[in-house]
Amino acid sequence: MKKILLSSILALSAIAAQAQEAVATFEETKLPAESNWFGDTDPEDMYAGEVYDFYSGRYMLTGMRHSSSWWSGFALSNETSTEYASLSDQFRSAAGGAHSGSNYAVYYYDSWDVESRLYNIYDEEGAQVSGMYVTNAAYALNSILNGDDYGSTPFATGDYFKMIVTGYDINEAKTGSVEFYLADYRSEVEADHYALTTWEWCDLRPLGNTVQSIHITFETTQTNAYGALTPLYVCIDDVNGYQGSESGIAAATDATRIFTNGKVVTIDTDAQCYDAQVFTTAGTLVASQRGCNGCTTIDLSGCAEGIYIVRAAGMAQRVAVK
């Protein structure tokens, strides 16, 4: 199946030539207001399913439809409610709509899937994916905060839910993996616990410069003998670039990115003569550097694990220090 799909991708050069925009905003597909899309028709064999795809920017995203309620992989949505009451609400983001524009993608991992991916259909040998904005799906957030009827309990100290993004080159060799916490209750300090309800930047540059596709899996502490209890969903938008402003505390620009790798905060910017400050969520200043020029790093190895707020070059960004 993978070989057939990969051959089809490489045969789409004519389509790809018209899709050279680097950023996948998902706005190319017009959806009715407050709706979603995961394929057009149910397959004849529900258990075999049927692969579908859609396009945005340089990328093709795939999913698998089994029925009008059973699917996996990537879907499109423009729903803006954050409420979750039943599976009919599974296409909603915890942030309430898209990061920019109207549309966003919802990803659901299911072991029945043939491994749905996001494929680069323009750069045949692959290219760097700078990152993407992510937030929890309303379904996953509801389970994290309230538990559900399937055995999940509200997250407590020690729990976490993370997304694992793996890159592959044109030969199906792994280029690297990035882990990103969608909910993190590992800290003994309750104030540091969080579950994402805003769009946050996930840096994917560690995957390298030859990424031809990416695949998303998950890890959660809420499991039983049959697998994960946390619903394995994530919402993504603006793949490979910054579009507009962050909701919540962050206000990202095209010129500035703030991210962390363990204990080191990186401020990636062209700005000159700016001050960089790091605060706890309670507002206590724990580190600062004055008169910074261009890209700057701040070592927080003396700080406890948890969530911090970095202010620099005209923006503020929440980061997780591990």
C-alpha cells in the first residue's frame, strides 16, 4: 500500500507545480460553515476502508474512511465550538476554530489505518518542514479534564499526553522524531500542569532537510490492557510557517520564533538590541539577557521543570522546560 501511494505521489508533478506555496493553511478547500470533511462516500467494504486525500500548499494529507462515523488520519474542519458532548463533536479544536483563516486539519490515529501521512508533493527529494501550529482536539481535552465513559479519568500529577512526529525521506528511512506535549501534568507543582487550549508552535526542524512525509503517533499515561484511553487526536494548522498572531499569551511574527529543547530556550529572530526575559507562570523573573542581537539562547538548567513564559523581540511565548 505504501509503495503504491508513494508512486502516486511522485506522479502528481503537474498538480504539485501549481501548489508551490510553502505553507499549508488548508484554505484551498471550501467547506460549508461549521462543518467537516473526511472523504465523500462510504466504501463498499467498511472494514477494508478507503483512502482519501486533500491538498494544501506543498502538501498532500491522507486519511481512511470506513463509514460516516468511522475514519482515521487527517480530516478538514472549520467548526468553531469548543464544546464536546458526543462523537459528532470530534472535529472541534480546543482553541475554537483555526489558527488562521477558517479551516484546520484534525488528525486521529487508529491502528486500523494504513499509516496516514502528510506528504511533500513538490520537493521530490524532500525538504525541511519548519513546524506547525497545534492544539488539542475538544474530544481529547474533555477526556483529559473530565475523564470519559471509556475508562479515562481526569489527569492528575504524573499524567501526560504527547504527540510524536516522525519524518521519512523518499526511501522511507526515518529522518528523525519530535515529541510535543499536548498535556503535561508531570510536575509536582500543580500550577505547572497544563492541557493546550491555544494554538502553539511545534518546531519540526530537527526532522532534517530531506523530509518527504511525516507520520503522527501519540503516547499517554492513561492506558489499559487494550491501549490508550486518551482519545488520540490533535488539531494542526499553518504547516511550515507562521500565519497571523497567536491566541492566548503568544504573538508570533514571521521574523521571530521562541522554542525550547530541554533546558535551553532559543529565540530565533533577526531583531537587534532587544531584551529577553523568562518568567514563571506566577510572574517571577528567573532569567534575563539585555541588548541581544539576532538568535539568542538562554540556559535554564538551574530552573525546575515546568512551564515558563519567555518575552523577547516583541512577543511572548509559553515554553516547557524539561
